[in-house]
Amino acid sequence: MTFWIIVLAMLLIAALFVLRPMLRAVPVEQAEEVTATDIYRAELRELNDRIASTDGDSDVLEAERVELARRLLAAEDDLKNRQTASGATRSLRWASVASILAVPALVLPAYLSIGSPGLPDAPRLDPSSVNLAGQSVDQMVLIAERHLAKNPDDIRGWKVLAETYGRLNRPLGRARALRRVAELGEDTPFLKSELGEALTVAAGNIVTGPARRLFEKALAEEPTQPKANLYMALALEQDGRVGEALTRWKALQATRPEDQRFQQLAAASIARLEARVPSKRAGEIAALPQAERQSMIENMVEGLAERLNEEPNDFQGWVRLIRSYNVLGRDAEAQAAFGKAVTIFAEDQSNVGNLQNLAKSLGLKPAEKTDG
């Protein structure tokens, strides 16, 4: 019995605290608003007197008068709205009082008849148990971006967002997130290399000027930075500095002997570059008489064409064959080789794009689009 008396007393005390401000009817807001309108009127009268006496810049005073008049009208309109609503407020006040008093009178008996106060508490929700599987990747990225918009200095959040963009193959978004990480103070050689990679991927795997500068800065701070060295080798190859690119790749291959995947990449790059380095045989061919030199070159081109018939997936081989036909003036065969290469690599849009650029530079006709 004592417990329920305490509960009832607590309910009454709570109700009184809620009801007390509602039962008071001091028109504080109205008094403040009337004072505001009086002030605006007084200022407006004073300003009109100054305008009449030309005491001051007339244009400035006229602008002030318009602004004061606007404020006065707004204050008077607001006051009228409050006065109109005052009657309804009194009725609402008494209705609220009756509702507040009725709630404990109705709820308490109902709980005593159907409630179960002896039941244990419900288990708390563990935030780590929340399942985000129903969220799409785009929705999760949007949630992360909204969080970072409100917390722009959350460096860990920007790192996670950059990694997510990388996995989604969104290099521009990744670059933006990595720039923010750098702005927040973590401008390390590793971060410079990551940002340079994002810019390179965004440019279609072309090492642009901004990306190159980032790699150069990273190597100036950490000469053995792996990713910066790799992309600088690519930049050298794209510049036509094949010998320097080959030297860098060989140095890179020696740094990671245990990484089989990297060793395969390095070996393929070295083989590709060695095929482009001028050899002693090239010097010997250049020393031959014109007719013999032409015959030997044509034999080499025919050999390359035969090899590509047996190994058609050698992309660089097709590029060399198309260039060779073009140099020899065999435009029809260059066009045919170009069309065949486009057909072979039709599923690889990157290679097709490179072939199209090559054909354009050599004056060949664009490949016809095929359905499928």
C-alpha cells in the first residue's frame, strides 16, 4: 500500500510542476512586443525629424526610415496575431490541465489490471548487432558523406571513405577523400603515392602532371616508396624513356622477391620494355644496304604477324604490327590488323580505346562498331 501511495504522490508532484507555468497568465511576450513597437515608433519620429532638418546624408536616412517602417509593421502584425490567438490559448490551457490530470487517473488503474510489474527489463540493444546488410553500398557511402559533412575533421572517416571509393572504382571520389586526409595533417609519402595513384586511374592510367609531382615528392621523402616507384616507371615508359623505365622495373623486382603476384607483373613489364630497347641487331640492320634492310624488316614483320595468328592475345604485339605496317606504307594491311585487333580485344574497353587512339594517330579509319 505504501508503494502505491508514493507512486501517486510522485504523479501529483509531476503534474503540479507541469501545470504551474500553464496556470500563470502573465502577458510577458505581449508586453515585450508592445515595448518594441513603441521603440520603433519613437525612432521613426526622430528619423523623420532628421530628414526634415536635412541633418545627414538624405539617401542613407531615407533607407533607414524604410527599414524602421518595415520593422514596425512586422512587429504590429505579430502583436495582432498574438492578441487574436490569446482567447484560444486560454481555452487550450484549461484543456491541457484537464488532460494532464486525467492521464494518471486513467493509466494507473489500467496498468494495475493488465500490467506485469514483475517482468525483467528488456535486453538493451547492442549497437554492434545492428545489421547494415539491407543498406546498399551507395546508401552506406551517402551515410558516410553526411557524417563527414557534419564532422569534417574526422580523419579516420575520410580514410575509410577513400578506401571505400577505391574498392568501388571511383578514383575521383577517392582522390577527394585523400586530399582531405592530407589537409588534416597526414601528408606522408604513402598518402602522396595513394593520391597520385587515384589521379592516374582517373586519367585512364595515364600519369598526369599533378600525379607525377606527387610521386616525385613521395620519392624525395622516401626513395624506396614502392607505389611511387612503380608509377614513375610507368611515367618514364609513357614518356618514351624506355631504358630508364626498364632500369627502374629491374630495381623494383629485386625489392619484393617473396611477392609472387608482383614478380609476375615485374617480369611482364621488363619483357615488354626489353622488346622496345634498341638492340645490337637493330644497329646491324641499319648498316645494311637499303634493299637488304627493307627485305629483313619485312621478314621480321611477317614473322610477327604469323606469331600473332598463333598467340592473338599479345596486345603489344598487335600495336607493333600495326605501327610496322604503317611505317612500311602497307596501309591496307595496317587497317586490317587494326580491325582484327579490335575484334580480338572487344571485351576490353581499355585496350580498344588505346587501339582507337593509335589508329587515329596513324590516319587509319575508325573500327566499325559491332553489336553484342
